[in-house]
Amino acid sequence: PTDCIVLKLVICRIGGGFSLWGVVKLLEGYGNDNPGTKSHGMKQLMEGFILILPAIILVPVRHNIMTVAI
């Protein structure tokens, strides 16, 4: 179970970093009224969520498959 927790934690932290940076870019785009920066920030925010959701869903499934195989 420890490897499952560590893998999930690492992936969630990387996704959280992307999401946080996306929020910063999004707010910067709103502050400067720059549509390009807003778009880039929103894309980066979504990329972070796309990393976090599979980590929460698929890492426990991978762990269950590996324990059944052993």
C-alpha cells in the first residue's frame, strides 16, 4: 500500500503544481486583460486536473491488479 500512496501523492502534487501555476497565469491574464494569457492559464489549470483525476482513480486500480497478480 505504501507504493500506491507515494505514487498517488507524487502525481497529485505535480498536477497541483500545474493547476496552481494555471491559476496564477489566469489571474495575470485577467489583470492585464490579455486573452492569450487567460487561455494559456485555463489550459494549464485543466492539465493539472487531468493529471490529478487519473491519479486518484487509476493508481488504486493498478495496485489492486498488482496484488491480485502476486
